[in-house]
Amino acid sequence: MRPLFALLAMAFAVPAAADVVAATSRGVVVAHDGVVDLHSNGRRVWSAPGVDEPGNIIGGEGRVAILDPWANRARVVSLRDGTGTTFATGESPVGGVFAGGDLYLIARDANRVERIAVDGSHHSVGVAPDPAFIGVSAGSVYVYSRVSGVLQEIALGENLSIARQASVPPYASDMEVDGRAAYLIYPRDAKLVTVNLDKFEIATTAAVGGAPADIAIARRGTALSAPLIAVADPAAKRVWMTEGAQSVGAAFGRGFLRGFLGLGLFRPRSADFPRGIDRVVAGDGVTLSFDTSSGTLYRMGRPKVSVLAERLDPQAFAIANGKIVFWSHGALHEVPYAVRPLQK
């Protein structure tokens, strides 16, 4: 079964053209039906032209980028009034980050990372084949390429070039960057690999679940506490929680991650999830899980798991300033929540 889940996880890493929702500092952005809207305090602030087939929204300070991986377009929009510019990109822009004020995009099928600067200038650099995931930390952008099993570092600045690269296992289904660590999850081998970004080498490898497909940072790490990582495991129909790297001195000095045993498992009172949970999203003390096959969105908590919505598009929900928001039947729905400290 693991090879099947590995293929499914790789398919889920490609954004689907549908309704897309993202939380920003000014409100909730929704891309749908060729337009992009900003919602705040229960009302629509503005509506502006978007892209035909939105696959992802990248949030930045004062701006967002809506990616269309089928038309090879990125539209960068001001959060203030919705004005924006559409840029042509390389083949299949599937992900990106804002860093240093500039937008960095993965053009997956072109094997390139592209930078769209604040002034509109456009630069690119070649990366290893099949770049799939991108993250940013401490003045550098990190790109993971699946087929080749390569993690590459691109330093921010005028010169767009590869600063360092490391060999890591291929075919990860997700990557998250937190502090000076990158976490890679592998469905086929049921492994969580942690990369030390200071030394730029694999720090630890830990077994997890049956065929884990997705991860999220449920709690950011600090100098005194480790990050908490949520791991979606569709094979086990569960979401596991485990601690990640704490600090260079405290965590990497130990030379291993704590195992999953004893660190907690979300299990509803009645039963585990009825279907395989293949996505997990976390933030602000809230953890959401998603079943792509049915479009079911769950809020995870103790002692139970609650169904929030069904038949949603895969990117149509977000956690935003005390509310869980999702786009369904042409409207934005909001579910307020009380922030509670995460427990292990």
C-alpha cells in the first residue's frame, strides 16, 4: 500500500485549480472564478481581476501572489486596494514565498526558481530536477527537488545563485522549514527526515506511521521549546504529533528527535478518522485536517474531532486571526474559536 500512498501524496503536492483561500495581515484573500477578493470583519473589502485557474496563493507583507500553474502566470496584488500585475512564469509555478520583499517562485517543469522583485524585474536560476517545495529562513530560500533528492539554498540578494546543496532522500511528499531546520516526510519509507540548515546535512531520521503524507508546524520552536509537528497519516487514518528540533545546542547536540511514542496521538472518542487524512494545517493553537477524497475538513481537538465542512476544494480553507475560514457555495464562512495551548 505504501507505493500507492506515495503516488497519491505526490499528486496532492500539485495545487488543484479551484477556489483558493489564504489568511493575510489585512484579512482573508479568496481566489475564485477569475477574480480575487479581500474579506475583513465579515465583509468584502474589494474585488479585483485574478487568474483563470488559481492553484495557490502566496502571502506577503502588503501583497499576495496568485499562481496559475496551467497558464504559467503569477498575479501579484496589493492588499491595500487590489491593484496588481500579471507576470509570465516558467512552466508550472506550483509554490513560492515572499522573502526580502521579493517573490520567489518554483517553476516545477522548467526546473527553475524565479524571483520577481519589488520593482517588477524578473530573474531566474536553474535548480535540480522536479523542484516541489520551497521555504525561507534567516535570509535564505530553500528548495527541495523530489526526483533528484536534492535540497538547495539560495541566498537573498542581487545575485540569484545556488549557495549550497545537500543530498537527501528523494520522493518526499512535503517539506516545512522552521528556524534552522527543514523537515521532510516520506510516505513510502514512513520516515521524517530533519535537515540541520546550519551544517546543511541530515541531522535525524525517525520512523512515523504507515504512509505519512503531509506535515505542518503546529507550534513554532523557540530558544527554550521545541516545535510541535503534526503528521497526517492516511494509511493509519490518524494525525500524529511529535516534537521537532529545539535548537542547535539543545536538539542537534542530542543527535536525535524524540520518538513518537509517548508524545501524543489525536484519537476521537468514537473512532479514528473514517477516511485517510492526507493534509494537515496548523496555526494559532488550532490544527485542521483534510480528507481530499471527500473534501471533508475537520478540526482536531481533545477529546474529539469535529467536522467543519464537506465537499470543499483542497485549498479552500485557512486559519485566520481567531477564525477558521472556508469558501463554499460561493460564500466565505467563518467559525470563531478560542485559542487553547497545544498539548502533547
